[in-house]
Amino acid sequence: ASLFGSLISATDPVATLAILSTVHISPVLFALIFGEAMLNDAVSIVLYQVLRWYGDDAFSLSAMPVVMVDFLGIAVGSVLVGSGVGLCSAYLQRQVMGRAGHSVTGEMTLVILFGYLAYVASDACNLSGITALLVCGICQRYYTFYSISHEAQHASHHVLKLMASRAEQFVFLYLGINVFLVSGEADLTSQVVRREWGQALLCFAFFEVALCVFARLVMVLCMCGLANLQRKHRPSHFNEMMLMWWAGLRGAMAFALAKDLDNEVIVSLTITVVLFTNLVQGCTTAWLVRRLNLV
């Protein structure tokens, strides 16, 4: 249950960005929604990895302090690895490539290779490779990007955007295929790697979707309320909270973590949440923005 909770709470920054790019909202609200999605994604991955290690003993009194230390260690370590590799990338691009002469192909190759290096180095240290890659990408965007030539900036922007879009489309295509590769009844207590749509699973899936939507609503209202206590100059209004709640789309990351468990019942439940958030919430986000007067 804890593993499923950690993976299903992972929102999809790419899907969220794709939806928000079609509507015109304030830059502050855009940053809040997209930043929350990225941070939520990173925390969910680290939490999933820690819970996967400890299993049912993660919430015992004796193991709880160790679990918390490991969680913080993995989170901080992944951030340090990602930021270190990202800053090294910026330094190398400025000091070496700048003196040797700008080459669009070489600069783009180094950008991609350093991102892969952050993932591999973090994973080799038993940290979160995806979190390190995320932090490395942020550092490269703010430092490496301005150390390469204008031609490489333009090319890398479009090439990386194309790669991210095609990777996301491939995952959703794979997810769609998985929906129809099932039949019959499902046993919710079974651990075998066979997933089947049945009445019991469908009823539980609808209950799970409602619970996920309600839980996100409660957490968004609570966290925004706490943040407003400190943000006196620009507090989040109720309409903005509603958009932040409704824009919490699940996608590739939740599905990938579910497939990693080799439990097809959990995969089915995850597919249900992903389809609902993308087809229902994603398709109605633009309408909600207009209704809430956030344009």
C-alpha cells in the first residue's frame, strides 16, 4: 500500500507542461504548478526507492529513523550529484569548448552526455538517478545553456524538446496497449503477474480515483494555506488553488514505477488514474481556467 501510494503521487511534469502551454495563465501560477509537479516527481521517486528497499518493515518503530535518514540521504545525495555534474558541464563548455572553438555538434553532444553521466553516477551510488538527472537538467538550463553558442542553444532547445515529446508519446502508447491486453476477472490479493479487468478491480479502481482526487484537493488546500502564512505579498487565491489541484496529472513516471513492481493489479490501478487525470482533468483544464477567470 505504501509503495502504491508513493508511485501514484508522482505527477507528470511533461503532461502538465503540455496542458499549461495551451492556456494563458500568470507566470507565477505557471511556476507554482510546474515547480510543484517536478518537486513532487522527485520526492515520489526517492520515497518509492526507499520503501522498495525496506518493504513492510519501513513503518516499524525500529526502522523508522533509519528509513528517514536514508530518504534524506538519497534526496540530498542525488541533488548534490546532479548539481555537481551540471556545474561541471557548464565549466567545461565555457573553458574548454569556448577556447577550442564552438562546435554545435560537440556542444550538444556534451549536454546530452553530461545528463546521462548524472544518471549513471547517481545510480551507481545507489541514489536516485532520475532525481539527479532532473537537477542536472536544471543546472544546465541556467548555466550550461548560456555557455554554448547561439546556434547550439537554438538546436538543443528544439532537439531536446522533440526527444522529450517522443519519449512521452512512446510511454503513453505503451500504456494504451497495456489497457487492452487484459480480460476476465481479477483477484486483488493475487501476486501473480497477470492483470485482468473484472468487476472487483473496476469498482476498486473507481474508488481509488476518487480517493486520489480528494487527497490531492486536501493537500493542495493545506499546503497553500501554510504557504500563504509566509507569502503576504502574493498569496495564492482560492481559484488558483483549484487549478493547482485539477492540474495534478499522473503520467509516465507513475506508470513506469508501477511496471517496476511486477504486480499487474497495481499496474491496472495506475493505468486507471493516469487515464482519468489525462483524459478528464487534462481535457477540462482549459475550460476550468476560463471558468475561474485565470486567463
